[in-house]
Amino acid sequence: MEVLSKKYKDELDSIKKSLLESEELETYLDTEEEEDYKEIQNKIEPLMENLHKNVADKDPLQLISLEKAMLDEELEGLFLPRILGYSVLRGEINDRYKYKYPQEHFKDILMEIANSPNFEYIQKRIGQTIQIGFALSTDIWVADLLSNIENKSVRKYLQSQKLYKFHDPEQRKIDYFRYKKQFENFNYLVTDFPESIKDLKKHGNLLKEFLLYRAASDYDNSTLIPKINKFLNQDEFIFEPEFIKITLVLGMYFQLKDANFNKLTSVFNQLRKKKENFDVEFFKYYLQFVDDRANFKIDAVGNLSRFIDKSIKDELTEFFKLMDIVYEKGYVAVETIDSIRKYYNEHEWLSNHNRCLRHSLLNRFSKFLNNLSEQDYNEFFEMFKTFAIYMEIFSNEKFNQSITKISMNYIKKLMKVYTDKRGRDYQDIKKFVMSTFVDLKLIKEKELIEFFKTKRKKTQKK
């Protein structure tokens, strides 16, 4: 956790001053009516949300410090329901959907809410959050928290949020993801960069997920660079699985420069030369971080290839030399197709090497279709011939299904543009899909007929 910088402290102080000098607060203190409390919410919470968003985007390692500063009782409990939700979702959970470690920040915020004179109004916005937070926590931890609540009515309310249905791990899982979905458009993740093996074991997975999250969006990660540099120079970390996974994420999705670029290259060189069976681990981990990330702005394969010293004779050099051919020649070129066929046949078809190859190409195909406009559908027709060649090379049902899925997603986009079923564009698209997809046995003809069938509107009886 980093200390909150002066500029953010000053902004929060300015928000507090606006609140303390506002007519809305004066009115509320006179009436103590819920409607008047909502008025100060409407005036002040957007300012607090904007500050939180700014820190989350530019200085995420200061988020916890900011949220602790927001616990100031003079802020009247404003914005606490939101940061309570953030604190619940930051905890790392195990396969039984329980926190791996107690969430003390969740406890701190909840205790501040419980002691707030405005609890009566705040509680109406936190019920589901408390239910999920308690469900993910241990019974002992919850009991300890409740024992510190002096107000009997508040304690009774909090006890009522501990629901029997969450004794079932499957129910915890369902409700956890349902709750998490409400926050998918908010930036709230935070992490610590470990400085010891113990911390690496404890926080390594959260750091990995944090870095992937940051890489997926166009955030300013400049404030992370010094932390990344210090992390990469922790020599005692180098053979730890958590460290290796994190370095792979950095190599795939971060555009490191200068000292960090050289250090990461050096780390990979040491691992390749000194760690037994590193190539086996590499391809296993690689699959975890390349799958379903075609929406990332940085291309993982091309970026990681920069850090791979191809003078070292091992499986990584062989794989990334092949990937360099894909990038330089394009996956349509005959030389590329022949090289991929040769590599694929030299490895076991279900090996992780070949799975990585399939995933890498699939992500390239996804990027192509994601960026292809509806007006250029003829390019899709031509490119699908290449898709078909790779389907023949790989002879892999899952790969074929993935090609079908991304293709049908593009075709659905076309159907929204070319709505005239008698028009030439619509007929060309339909003809191509019906013939090609059926011939390749990707979709049954009956399903495609249903897909293109005109949906008749139901007529209301008079």
C-alpha cells in the first residue's frame, strides 16, 4: 500500500470543505430526514467517485490509502457503500469460494459504517454486499467482527445478513459472480508488489490478476514501472512458480523498456539455462495467459518474442522463430502455412506446444475479424479459405468450434447491416455460409436454415 500523495489529499480535503460548507448538509443536520441525506449524496458522491476513479486509473497502488482517508467521519459515510463493495471483490478466493486470507479492509469499512450516525440510511445500500462478504469469510471471522459492534440494533441487522443458503459452495459461487457482474465497469483492483518469498506466495496470484486487468484496458501504468523494476530484481524469486507466471504476463502484455526490458530478457535467459524442464512449464503457463485475450491491445505473442533470445537452442526458440515467420510473412503466405504444418507434425498433436500454436493463431484470427468492417465481408470470404487450411492441418474439433464461433459472431454483425433478404449482399452472405459451413461440417444445414429464416411477427387477434 502506497501513501496517498498530497495532490489527492488536497482534492479530498476540498471535497470535504464543499460538504461542510454546503446548504444541503446544514439542512440535513437540522432535519435528519432521509430525503435530505440523499441530497448531500447527490452533491458530494460524484466528486468522490471521480477522485477514486482518477487514483484507480493513474495511481492504483494508492487506492487503499485513499479509501482509508474516505473513512473520515466528517464525510458523513458518503461513498462508503461503493468502496465496501470494492473491498469484498478484492479478496482472493479458493475453490470452495471462501477467502484465502481475512479481508481486514472490508472489516475496517464495515465497522466505520456500523458506527456512523447515518447507518439507518447507509444500510439500505449495503445489504447484498455484506451478504457476499460474510458468505466468503469464515464463521469465526464474522463472529469476531460482530462481537465488536456495540449498538444492538446494528449488530442484529448485520447478523441477519449471514444467510443459511451460503453454506452451499455452489450457491456462494453463483451469487458471487452475480454480484461481481454489477462492478464490471468499475476500476477498483489493487495489489502489493511482494518483497519477500512469503509475500510472493501470499500475494503472487493477486499481482498476476492485477497486471492482466491493467493490460486489458488503456490505463496509465507509468507509476507501476519502478515497482516492476524492483520486483524483477528480486533474485531470490527467480525459480518460484508465482514469479515465473508474473514475468510471463509482463513479457506478454507490458511494453517494458530500457532497464526493465534488459532485466526481463535476462530473467528468461536464466530460467531457460538453469531451471530444469522450464520449456514444459513455459508452455503450460503460456496457455493460461493467451487464451481468450484477443481483445487485448498488445499482441501477446509478438510482444513476448522480443524477450526471447533465439540464439539459445531450446523449444522456446523453435516456437518463437515460427511465430516470427507468422508475423513477418502473414498467416496466409505459403511459407507460413508450410512452416506451421511442419512444426505441428513434429510435435504430438495434443501437446501443449501445439495447443499454444492453435491458440496463438486463433487469437490472430479473432483480431482480424474484430477489426473487419461489415462492408468488407468479401475479405472474410477470402480469409475463410485460410481458416479452412488450418482446420485441415490441426484436425482439432475445439479449434474448429472456435473458428465457427468467431465467424458466426461476425456474420451476426453482417445480418444487422444487410437486412434486405432479397438484396445481393444478403444473398451472397447466405450462399457462402450455407455452402462453406455445411461442406466443412461446422454447422448442420438445418441449423443454418433456421438462422436465415425470416422471423414472422405474431399478429394480434382482433
